[in-house]
Amino acid sequence: MIAISGGPRDAQFHDLAGYPMLARPTQRQNDTRYYNFGTLALDGYFFQFMSTFNRPFRPNEEEEPDRNNLIRFNGAKLIYSPDSGRTWHNQNGSTPVVWEDWNQRSREALVFFEEDQEAFSLLTILQMGRNYEHNRDGYIYVYAPNGNTEGTMNELVMFRVLKGKLLERSSYEYFVGRTAKGGAIWSKDIMARATVHTFPRGWVNSLVHPYAWHPSVVYNAPLGLYLMANWGMGAGLDGMWFSRPSYLGFWIAANPWGPWTQVHEETSWLPAGEPNARAYQPQIAPKWISDDGRSFWIVWTDFQVTDEKARRLAAEEYKRIANAGTSSETDVMRSAMSMRQYMPYYAFNVQRVELVIA
């Protein structure tokens, strides 16, 4: 977890002291991966959903993907800090945080694990101002793709939970539909969930590991509306990820559960007109919404390779480390520096977005 000070043009990055280490050399090459996606700061607590895979990455995964055993997001672990990030706990209150290995993961250890269609493995928490100050009904809202395949990953599902109950899975209420007057209907049965919104088809990859339609959702308080950014994977005809530019869209709604109206679409997302851009995962930075709500900043990263020779050399080094079974801090730094040579935009990129109000 990184703390950021300053604005989008002069952002400064700081390690959050006390955050549990989740990287080499603490973790071995084949240990379970965890990715921190859904994060919330509330009343001195930090909460974070950590998405995890169904199996380890192999050293040559991108060159020779296994069509019969795709890497998929299949669960999420929930960790929290009760003291603004100084100490961290597992969902059950125990400390320090335990990064369960492949055989220890279960529905007791993870808040979501191997659910129907592997839904709720990629979680996004609705951001509603500092300390959730713009929230009025007492609920936290959380979104996720409904699965890992074309036809499910482009379906958005969601749940809500009272502010003081986020650590209690039994308190989660899943969206199951809207009333005639536009209200929401909720159920504690995850199997009763319904789709909140459906994104265009044709933007979910089927090789390496499916990854698309993971949204960013914020409340734009000055305009009194909910704003969502989302993206689709630019896959090739063979299903390979990052084979062409991604999809980018923005949507607005009057309520967290929609209905959502699209206000912008790019079927070939090329920031700054860069033809080789492979931009993905746009995030609306809630701190950088303007005072009048008419502009905001998005943050994204870019998977494009600018030096294929450097990439091949780095891949060989990666295999060497993986086959050795251990990795030192020197190995980690060397790997990071080599990656910068061939993927210089795999970083913190920002862009200002202006809203035209009719």
C-alpha cells in the first residue's frame, strides 16, 4: 500500500509503514499471489480486499499459455488495520496478516473463494469522499465482475453492507433487482444476485488469464451523481491479452445500483494518441475531483512493450530465478530495473477529464 501526497502533476509516493510485506524475497516465486484492489478508509480503519488466483504463474506463461487450465481470479482475502495502517489483521482479527498458500485457502480464510462462476473475485469499493462523508444511508457498496468468461465478466454485480459490518460476510446483501420506482432489492443469498449493468461483449481475453471490466466507481458530490470508469481487454482473434488497444467507457447514475447511462466510449483507447498503447484499469482518483465536479483525473497503467529484445532477456532472467527456487533483494531490484527498460509506461499515468454538462 502506497500513500500519495500532492496533486496529479506533482504526486509524491510513500511506503505505508506497517503494511504487511507481500513481495519477493519475503514471498517465494510460486507462493500464492494477492492483489490489493478494493480499499477503503473509514473511521480510522483501513480495509483492503486482496484478489487471488486459482494457481501459480509459470515462468513461460505468456509465451505458452495453458488453454485447458487458465489462470483465473477465484477469490479475495479481506485484511484491515484498526489504527490507520500501523498494524494489520486478518479478517478474523488475528495478527500478523497471514498470506495463505495454495492449500490453506478456504471460505473460512478468504471472504470470497470459489463462488458460483468465481464471482466477487475482483472487488471495487464505491468511494464517497473522505471518510465516506457523502454517504447518507450507512451502507458500503462493493462491485465486481460476475465471473471470468465472456458473458459473465462483462456483467456487473454488487453487494452492500452496513459500515460496521464489513468484516462479517454474513451481513452482505446482494443486489437482486430494482423496484418500479428505481429503488434496489437486496438478498443475503449470493445465488440470488442479479446483474446491475452489462458491458459490451467481445472484450474479455481467453488466454493467459481473463482480466477485464474491473470498474472504478466514485460519488461526484458537487454534481450529485455516481461516476464509473471501466475498460475492456483488447484481445486478439486467438484470445491473447493485450493484442490490441483496450476499450474505455464512462457511465453515470443517480444511485449506486444504477441504472447506468454511458456518457463516453472509446473502442480504441490510445492515451496521447500513442498507437501502441495497451492502457488498462482506469481509476478515478476521488481526491482529485474538482470543487465544481466538472473535471476529474484518472490514473491508469500501460502494458505496451517498447523494447522486445530487453523483454526477452528479462524473461530469461525471470525463468532463471524461478528455476532456482529463491530470489534475493538484488534479484528483485534487477528484475524491476530491467522491466523499466522494456515497459516504461507500466507505471502511474494520469490524465485530466472534463465533463460537458448539457
